[in-house]
Amino acid sequence: MKLILDIAGADDVTFGPEDEIRGTINLLGHAGHVLSHPRVTFGGRLTISMPAQIAGPNPSDLEFTLFEENKELRHNDATSNKDRPVNGIYIVPFSFRFPSQVRCFAHTHSLHLPPSMDIREAESRIKVEYYVRGAVDRQILGPLSKTTRVVKGLKFSNNVPINISPVLLPSTSLPLVLRQKDGSRYLEDGIDGLPAYAPSLRVEALLPEPPVLFRGQANPIKFILHTPSEIVGKIFVRTANIFFKTSTTTIVGSVTRRVDEHCPGSSMSGVIPVDSESLVFDSSAWGRLFKLDLKPTFESCVMRIKHSAEIRVGISIGPEGKIYYTSSWLDVQVMDPPPAYENAE
């Protein structure tokens, strides 16, 4: 006998809160066997793995049930009678609905469900999985029976409203000491023995308006290279890159784990003269717009998912000189795009 779970869209659809799940539990090749107690379970689970130096000599995964719902399926609901199955297949339909909130397993208040994930860093791992599990008992001898089980995973994403303003993190500046062709310093020591003033470049990141990046879409980002007037025309932009960092943190009681992921965004290389004190760059003009493949920004009492973007610019003195780098970091908010609506005829 073979047990199959058939769930509409399970392989290519990402479900969201309040989405309905429809499926069937299919039994093949059960002729001559007495079947009983067909049932399905719908649930979610958070698993945290810790390094041995933290977990001790006997490390084990910490598992927490986010929610679980059980349904007993009735023979009368089957699309074929158990005594006369259609084409030898016994089919029973079922349906569930993803909750918008559940009771927190660590506290007494409600909890937004985190998105599906399975991320690792070194020996740390954070996994969130959603599933439907089907089971049926088959009588084999007198009162003895054997249980057959099957599990199907589901993908889930959640746009939780978060009132967080993107924060510009402290940016780094790039001090440059210009020299004459004979190798001497372009700027002499200052008054009273103070060191020579070294002109510095700074990158200022500009967020889109509204300040949100959408998953699966092209997201242009602008930034400004601020250059002191005395070195305008003497330096060149050689590279410009955008990188993303995702930090996922779980907080359950005294157990806190954080896993960082790094993802490239967009890049540009060339020889661009810096001919202005405020040179504006727009990633949409590079012809290499990136499409975000990041989890949505998320925050609950047991998990936080935060994103930051680094804009790194490579500068050289002269078109072929050594490349020096300056960068700017900013916190960004990532969301699923809003649903598309068609105009009614």
C-alpha cells in the first residue's frame, strides 16, 4: 500500500497568512486490507541548532512547535467507497487555513508566524518549517495494525507590519594624501605641528521613496560620492558595489542564536572621472539591476530578521592607480510586493 499527499500548489506556491490549503490523502494498492483512522496534521516548527562549545558534550537540536492542528478524516468524505475504490485509489479530501497569528509557545500573547527558512552559519542553524502530515492505520493481523505516514512541506512568507524607520549607519570616509609628481606631499604640515589636512571622500546612500525594497523586483538605489573641491578632477571611480547582509536572531528563554547571511546586490566597474563635489550614482543606470531574493523583514518575540545594505566605492588617484575603498551602511526594510490588481472592465 502507498500513501500520497496531494496538495494544490505545494511545490511552487508560497503561502501567506489566511491562505487556504486544499489537498487529498490518496491510498493506492490497499485491496484486501482493512483501513482505519485516516488523519492529517497541519503544523509549523522552529528548530535551533547550536555549536558544541555552547551546547556541551551532548549537543541536540532545540525544537519548538509553532502550532499544530489535527483532523480526523471520515470514510464518508472519500471520493470513492472503501469497498469499491475508483481505479484502485482511495481518496479523501481535506483543507486547512494558515493562521494569521498563533499563541506564542514561550509567552502568553499572540505570535506572528515567521517565514520558512533553513539557514546555517558554521555550526549554528535556524530552521522554520511548515508541513502537512498524513497517516492511516492498516490492519495486518487481528487487533494488530501498522501505521503508514507521509509528510509534505509548505513554503510560507509573512509581511508583518513593522514601524521601523531605516537607519543610516555610521559611514566610513576615505582620507587621501595627494603627492606631487616628485613624490613630495601636496599638502604640508599644518600650523603648530598639526598633521597635514588629508581630504576625505564620503559615500551617502539614498533610499527609494517609500524607503522599502521589494522581493523579486528590481530595486534601484542611489548614492552620492562627496568629494572635497581640492581633489575634484584628480580621482576616478573604478568600482561600485552593493551588498546585503541579513541577520536572523532567535530569542527563546535563555537561548539566543544569530545567523548572518551575505548576498551580492549589484556591481559596476569602469573608469569614471570625479568632476563634481557631489557625484550622484544610480544603480538603475548600470543596466544590472538586482532582484532581491531575501526574506521579508520580520520581528516577533522569538525571532527578528533584519537587513542592511553596504555601498562600497573603489577610488583611484589617476585612471590606473591603486584602488582604495570607502563605504556606507544603512538598514533597509524588505517586503513582499503588494498584490497586482487588474482594472475591472
